[in-house]
Amino acid sequence: MTSIVAHHGVVAVFLLMIAAAVVPVGSELIMLYAGAVAGGALTGTTVHVFGSSVHSHTAAYVWFVVAGTLGNLIGCALGWWLGDLGGRALIHRYGRYVHVTDAKLARAEARFNRYDDWAVPVGLATPLVRSFVAIPAGIVRVPFVKFLLLAFVGCATFCAGLAGAGWALGTAYTHVHDALRDFEYVIVAGVVIVAAYLVYVARVRRRAAADTTR
């Protein structure tokens, strides 16, 4: 992905962020790398917009943020449409191909029920979970216009923040991405441990219940 962004610049960010709205393809790395390119940390890389070179670092940053935000917003609209059109049947049949499972859908629905409108912008502004917002929003029938407005806030916040971090870090942008990935591993490990504990408790209770009925 970094090679694609390096060679195709703003267009690559736009297209990759469309996909990142519904598939976990590394939107964090895309925007971090774009920010590093915009800040001039990577020598030999020139930002091009509609065939013209962008020589201002600030202008390059703005172009990357705009491209990432618009691409992500279009991807969110497509994700919402898929969720609204296909509903749960879509997840059951094709969810595994985009890493959207029943469990992830249930967690997304719980966030919508708990946080209401805040679930959309906060979810889309949060690394690691942001690819699991658009399709569930369509399934639970969040009004489309409201969804787009809320999604714009979340997408813009994410793209501006991650690109800014990439600019500030320069060639060390990979450290943040690695830290995010390590954090994801910690979350997964925690879920596995909790699940194992719950299974253990359930088995103990079943055995205790079986002993009392004898």
C-alpha cells in the first residue's frame, strides 16, 4: 500500500480509503504514510494532483486529507447501502470475505444502541474498529443523510489526525502503525482469555448442576 501511495499519490489514497471504509485494509498506515509524504520526510517522492506537482507541504497535506476523507465517505455510503440492501443475510453469506462476522455485527449494534448517533463519528475516528461501522449502520437503519453527516465528521477527524501524525513523525511513521497493530493483538488476546474463562465457568456450573440432580 505504501508503494501504491508513493507512486500514485492522492488518487491512491482516495481509492484505498474507499475500500478501507468496509474492509480492514490498513487505513491507519495509508494516512500515516500520506502524512509522511506530505511533510517531505520521504526523499524522492513528489505529490501529484491532476497531473501537476504540489510543492507546498501544507497543500500536499490538505490534498491527502481531502482525498482520504472523500474516499472514505464514499466507501461508507457504499457500506451503508450494502447493509441496508442485504441486511443480516448479507453478513451470513459474505461477511467472512470482508471480515465482518455475526459477533462483530452484534458488537456494532450494541455500540449503536448504547451511544446512539455518537457511534458513527466516534467509530469512524477510531483505528482498528472503523471498518466495522458502515455496513452495520445500514443494517440497523441509521437514516442515510444523518449517517453521511456523522460519517463525514468521523472520517475527516481520522484522516486529518493520522496524516498529521505521519507528518510529525516523518520516516518513523511505521512505529505508530506497529504500536496500533500491537494494541490490536492485545485486544484479541484479551478477548480469547475472557472467552476461555467464560467457557470454563459455564462448564463448572453445568457439572455442579449435574451433581445436584443425581
